[in-house]
Amino acid sequence: MSTITALLKEMELEAQTTRKMLAIIPNDKYEWQPHEKSMTVQRLANHIAEIPGWVTMALTTDELDLAHNPYKFEPHDNTEGVLEFFEKSLESGKTHLAQTSDEDLQKNWTLRYDGKLISVRTKAEVIRMAYSQTVHHRAQMGVYLRLLNVPIPGSYGPSADEGGF
């Protein structure tokens, strides 16, 4: 199996789990946050939805300077909007990944802040980091939803709410 095929397969499998988690967010809880230092449900949901677009960014650019490209938050405030944004980000990431080559995945991608080097990774490593970010923030959303008494879907098997272990 080629690296691209494996990455596409993993992207789709994680998307299935992410879609289930995003789909259960109650529309009346988008402003809720568990702690003053935590993101709101809205910010976290939108962040999860945008992460597949990082694949596009990694494959269409060679670097990002965060000081000169400030974060642009897309404030979808309901589950339907977040899911639509997720599907758009996912489709873009999958399309760009399917059109790249294994050789392109080995090229470096650089992250800077105001010219200061933060990291240099291959584009393949950036894509894997994006997948890890999805899992991390999806789990974070699971904690939020658990605190809101929303039954949690399983990720890699049944959850306790689905009669799991």
C-alpha cells in the first residue's frame, strides 16, 4: 500500500468517527465552555471541522508564518453548519492528497512565528500531525459532551453509552 493510499484510508476512517462526534453537539450548547481557559463548544467544534483542511495547506504551501497569517475563525454556530464546514474541509484535504505524489510528501514544510523557526517537518509528517490533532480535539469534545450529559458515540469500538466495556 502506498503512503498516499494509507493516508487516505486513515483520513476516511477518522472522518467517520469525527462526523459522529460533531453530529451530536446540541445546538443550544455552542457557547458553553467547561472552564474559562477552555474553548467554547463552538470554537472547538469549528476547529475540529477545519483540521482536514490542514492537509490542503501542507500540500499547497511550503511554510506558514503565524505572525503574518493570523488565524481566521469561521464561526459556525450550529451542528448543521459545522458538519457542512467539516465536509468541505475533508473533501479539500482528500482531493489534494489524492492528487499528490509520495515524492511530494517527503518535501519539507516549515512553521514560523514572525520569522522565528518553530518546526520543519516533511509534508507527510504534517499530515500525520493533523490527524493526531483531530483525535486529540475530538476526545476533548467527548469530555465536553460527557460533562453536558450527552451520550458519546464509540470511536474505535463501542462507548460506555453504547453498551461498551
